[in-house]
Amino acid sequence: MPFQHNIPTRYTKKEKLEELLGELFPDVPPIEVIIGGGDQYIFEAPREVTEVGQGRTRSVFEDPFWAHRLIFSTYIPAWRHYMAWMEESLIKITNLTLIADIDREMRVNYEKLNTLYVLLNKLLQIPTLVSHSSDVLYGLSSHFMGDVRLNATAIQQIKNFQRQTALYSRTATCLHQRAQTTAQLLSDTLSLREQTVAKSQAENMANLSKSTYWITIMGLLYLPTTLIATIFGTNFFNFNEERNTVVVSADIWYLLVASGVLTVITLLVCYCFREYRTMVPQQSLQVVWWSDIIKRLRSIRKRDERGLVVNPV
């Protein structure tokens, strides 16, 4: 008579469970699996199964590998889908890196490099995790070796699981090496791109410096002419039409005195800014008031006076 079984849904998928039941009971109609309360699969299956070629029946639950076959048949293939997803992400970044042109705008950036490092960390964990499953399978095969309750199919399935775990471990190691190579290539490509941009900016600055240099030279060439034209354009110089001569005003000393005073003030300000850089902070652009400048100049003068005082002997 059929016997009702309950298996938690977290252990496997419904399709996998139906496939496994079909392998266990090939001589009976397909067993229907339903999801009952408490997140459990409910199905009815015979208590015994007939062994082909031996003419006897045995209990299904005499197989000590029943639970392990159920779990590993779902757990191990999941690694293949997981690594296939990571390989797809790796191939996209690798292709973009290989076709990148450092002289043009690239479709890869440091965000892709961070994604590669995340893949590297995930791939590095897979061989360790899969090795635990391989150890469990090796222990099962050693423990149940020679057990009469295990048929040839169960033993072969254990060996297949062992081969799959070894294969996925090697695949993860290969993907990890590919991801390392791609990460190194992408890092070098981004560095070359930055060097190219820096070189382009340096060339632009050099061209700008050349332009500024020639503009300065032209300004120096025209500066004396501009100065003379400005001076003669003032009212201190007049043209006497009767004598056809230039008449200089007696008040021209005003121009000379004003020019000399402005020149001295300009030189003093330049000297103060060069010697005492603390007058105007360089970290931020601040409004400098005349009262602040006077206070600073007074403090500087007092400091210089204290430095000139000679101690009496």
C-alpha cells in the first residue's frame, strides 16, 4: 500500500523531487507531489520497490543514501548556474576591456573594476565551499563501502556527485584566474587613460603658456609707445601753432610727483605681499579691509622695532 511522505520544501524543488521519485519507482505511474501546510511536500509512494533482475522486493527506506541523494541532486547543480551567472558578468567586462581605446571615451571605468573585485571575492570562496561537499561525499562513500543496502545506482550517483564537485572547484579556480587577468588589464587600461588625459592637459597648458609668452612680449614692445602716447596726450603738453613747437606746462611736476608716489606705493605693496604672506590667507578668498591692512602693518613694524633693540652691556 502507498505510504504518505512529508518533506520540507526548503530541501529541494518540486520538479527535482518528482524526477527523483520517478527514478526510485520506475514501475509505478508518476507520483503527484503537492504542497501542503507548513511548507512541506506531500506525496504517496509505495513502501517497497522491486529490484530488476533479482526477483525480490526491498524497502525504499533501506537505502541509507536517500536523504543525501535528495539534497545533493539540488545543491550541486545550483553551483553550475551560479558560476554561469558570474562568468556571464565576467565576459561582458572582459569584452569591453579588450575593445577599449585609451585615446577615446571608454565604456569601462572604476565601477567595472569594483565589480571585478567583487567577482574575485565570490569566486575565491567557491572552491572552499565545494570542498566541504566533496569531503562529505568522500566520507559517505568510505562509510557505506560494501554496504549491501546500497545498489550499484546509488554508488554510481555518489561518484558522479564527487566528480561534479571536483569539476566545479576547478572551474571556479579557472574563472578566478581569468577575473584576475581582466582586473589587471582593466587597471592598466584605466591608468594609461589617465596618463593620456594628463599628457593632453599638459600639452594644452604648454600651448597656452607659449601664447601667454608671446602676448607678454608684444605687450612689452608696445608698452613704451603707449606710455609716451599717454604722457603727450595729457594737458601738460600743448602745440604752439605760431612757433610750430611743443609747449610744456609749468605744472608738469604734478605728473612727475603723482607718478613717483604711485610707483613707490606699488613697490611697497608688492614687497609686503612677498615678505609677509600671512597678511592675506591663501586658502580662501577673503575681503581685505584697509583697517585690517593697517593693523597688520603696525604689528609688523612693532615686531621689526623689537628685533632692532640692542641689549645694553
